[in-house]
Amino acid sequence: MNIPRGALRTTGFVVGGLTVLAGAFFVWLLMIAWRSATQGMTERVTEAVAAARARDPRRPVIRGEAVPGRAWTEYEQGLALAKGVVVVDVRHWLDGTGAADRPKAAAVLAANRRALDFLRAGARKAEGAYPTQWEKGVSADLPSLVAVQNLSTLAVGEARLLMDAGKPREAADLLLDAAQLGADLGRNTVLIGELIGLASLGEMFEGLKRLPPDPDVGRALAVLDANFPNHGETLLNDLTAMGVSFIQTEDRGLGVPAGWRFGFSQRHMLADAWTTLERMMRRTAATTTAPWAEVERVGAEIQTEATRSGNQIVENMIGGLLRSHRASREGLAHLRLLRVLHGGATGLADPFGGKLLSDGAKVWSVGADGIDGGGAGGWRPAPTGDIVLELPVR
């Protein structure tokens, strides 16, 4: 049977038209779905910013009595003074390198004690939360890493001079004040701020382990332990800042094939990324106090989900967010080892599982691999091996 050519042409037009209409309808449905997702992200981010701004900025001071005021009013002045200081001579002396020159280091320290005065003043203030500019999202100002490193070096160097002068109490007080700064760097901030704070705390913990045992130091460290920067809160802060920046991003088209499933809209891709990351980061944040094995299990699941998400933003970001949890627990392990040295605390939980262990000559955490090596390892954490602190002979 011969079908007229005109009928075939008409049928082709109809089929083609229906295909175009179906495609348009599908895109329309996608646009509605992504518009709803974007609106939902905006509402939840707005709520998160309001909650962050409503937090109580106060925290206990780790030594002495708190005085009214904002710690960062003082800290920022100390950091500004320290930022341009050349501390290389102090660093060489502290590290015991071949270029160590104590007189040169002492001269640098003597010239920069005013920065430490601001640090001490800030550590006494009642309000320690970092004044994050939530409206700027991920572009919010953070303390200069160089300034924090320099001020930390000045504090450790000055404490070493005080120890050499037979003043361990004064040395301990300065290191504790600097530890207060390190903890405050990680409060009410995003992930980068927390990591800067943990690095500063690491410097102070290194100094505190060189001091003779002191129960007053142990009591101060117990306060710090009870108010250690909350990693779960930091992750959610990062999510909030990310959401603010995503909302502020101008929409631009995406190329094929990456963009079709997001209606060829960058904003829709960002909304999908934020919504997916929100679920993942809330699950991760909920493991802040969970056993380390549970943290690793949840992290592995989330990493797999990120790979399968189909959103490159999620895949690119989730790895670093998951790895940061280990750094927080390593800092807490160091703190608790020092509590054993200073004051003889017993039965302390190991952030990596069980309790801290000791044979009388040393105390240790099992570390990130979760395996008790019998105290085989060092003070500096590694992917394998214990985190170890040698105890003085009694």
C-alpha cells in the first residue's frame, strides 16, 4: 500500500512537533523543580545566618576571671602588630637549627612585647566568638595566617625566655593565654578559620609539653577541653557561608552535557549542590562526638554518594570537608595527653577510641588508624601509629 508523500510529510511534522513539545514540557518541569530548590536553599540559608548571628558569643576563660568585653577587639590589634614582624630568628632558635642565635631572637621578642600584651588582654575578655561577616559568605574576612603564625611564634619564644629565667608559672600563663586565642580562632567561624586555630593551638601545646607538671595548668586545660571548638558547628558554619555565596552568584548558562539536568542554569546547579551538601554535612556534623570508627564509616558512605551525585561541585568539595575531622580530633588528643602530664588526669576518653593509655613512662592515643601500638609513635600525628607524650621520671 502506497502512502501519499504529503501524508508522510504531515506525520513527520506532527511527530517532530510532539517531540519538541515533550522536550519543552520536560524542561518546564525541570525549571519549576529547580526554582523551588533555589527558593528552599535561600530560605534555609537565611535561617542559618539568623541562627549564627544569635549565638551567645561568651565562653569561659581558661584561666583567671573573665572581664566584660570582646576578645577580638584586643586580638586584632595584637595580630596587626605581629603581621609584619620578621620572626625567622625566633623560629631558628626555637627549632634549634644551625642558624639559631639566642641574642638575635631575644632582640626580636623584646621589640614586640606589645603584641603579646594585646593577646593577654583578649584572653581575659568574656566574649570570644570570632566576628564572622556572614553577609559576605565564603569571602568573609578571616585572621591573616601569617599574623597568627607570627603571634604564636612570639608567644612561644617569650615563654621559652621566661622558662630560661626560672619563671615557669609566667611561661605557662602566656602559653595558656595564647591557647585561648587559638581556641577562639576556631569559634563561630568557617573551616579555614578552625584549621588556623588548630595550627595555633598546636604551637601552644608544643610549648606546654616542655613545662614541668603543673596542676594549675591541668585545671586550665580541663576548661579548654570542655569548651574545645565544636567541629560539627564549624562544618555547618561552612555550609551557611557557602549558601550565602551561592545565592549571591549571578546565573550563567552551563554547557552541554553538564548543564542539561540543571535546566542549563548555574544557579540551579548550585542549589542542587548546596542541598546535597547540606544532607551530607549534617550527617558528618552529627558524628562529632561519635566513635572514630563511626566517623570513618559515615565518611566513606558520603564520599561514595558524592561521587555518584552527578554534581561536580559536590564531588570537588566533600573530600576536604571530610578530612578536616581528623585534624580536630588530633588537636583534642594532644590536649588530653597534656592533661595527664599537668595534673595527672586519668580515664580520659581517646578521641580515636576507648581511653588514653599509659605505661607510666608515656601516655598515648591510638591515633587515626585506631590501632593500639603500645605507645609506638610520636607527638606529631601520622596516618598510622600512636600519638605519644613522654612523661617525666617521678
